[in-house]
Amino acid sequence: MDINEIKKGLLNSIETSTLSVEDKKLWSGLLESAPEEITIAMHSFFIDYEGKLPEATEILKGKINAIKNQDTKAWNNILKNEESFIKEN
């Protein structure tokens, strides 16, 4: 599958999701600027965790905030939550 087709499919999945407009913009912006390897990883995630985009969005937003605030404790908590999310799904 061509990388542009993958991006198009991911963008469609994002746009048709139940996410807020703001969250859709977050994912779309990430996808638009992502290198090919990240795009492929996102594609795998969307396949493996279909229907779990809202939970993944909260993890992503938490990571962004932890980085912005240089909050190591919050970062570590997010990683623990992400690990639990992956194990449960």
C-alpha cells in the first residue's frame, strides 16, 4: 500500500471518528507532519486498537502537556497508563 493511500485512510478515520474538532486537528496535524515510519506506526495502531482513539488521544494530550511543562512525574504516570492501556487491549 502506498504511503499516501495510508495517510488518506488515516485522515478519513480521524475525520469520521467521534473525537472533538480540536482532537481531530491534533491527530491530523501530527499525521501531516509525520515521517513515513510514524505514519506506518499510526496505521498499525489504528488497526490494532480500532475504536480506542479517544483513549489514545487522552494519552497523547497528556504526553504533550508533560513535555510542555517539563513534568517528569506526569510523564512517568502517563507511560504507566499507556502500558496498562496496551496490556488491557
